[in-house]
Amino acid sequence: MGLFFVGEATSTFAAGELNGDGDEDFVVTVHGEPPLLLVNGTPAAGPRLAVRLRGRGGNTRGIGARVAVTAGGRNRVRRVGAS
């Protein structure tokens, strides 16, 4: 992606799953231009697990949650952050 933006002053870069395929997509803004959506079109690498967290009270996005998964003899741990 760096070569795409050589010489451009990016203002904002955001990553997230935007189109329901499980891959992380990106939104970039360049000063004075409309936002640019970069959809990750890489082929699926295999089965995926999607988790929707719900926090209590004002923490509706589950920030601070720890998700641990063991599958196929492999362990994965991720924490949900605010950024």
C-alpha cells in the first residue's frame, strides 16, 4: 500500500471488516479528497471465526475483553482495544 500513496499527505487511515467476507479492509482519506475504500480481495485462507462482543453499561463494544480460542491444537488469544 505504501507505493500507492507516495507523495500524498494522508489524513486518516482506518482498518476494519467492512464487506462481510472476514478480511480486514481499509479506508484512507487524503487531505481535500473524498475517502478511498480499499477492499481486501485476497483469497480466503481457510475457516474463520467471527465473534461479536457486547459489554455491559457504557462499554457496548466489549473493549478490554479477552478472546481465547483453541482449535486444531493451536491457541490464539486476542484482546479488544479502543483503537
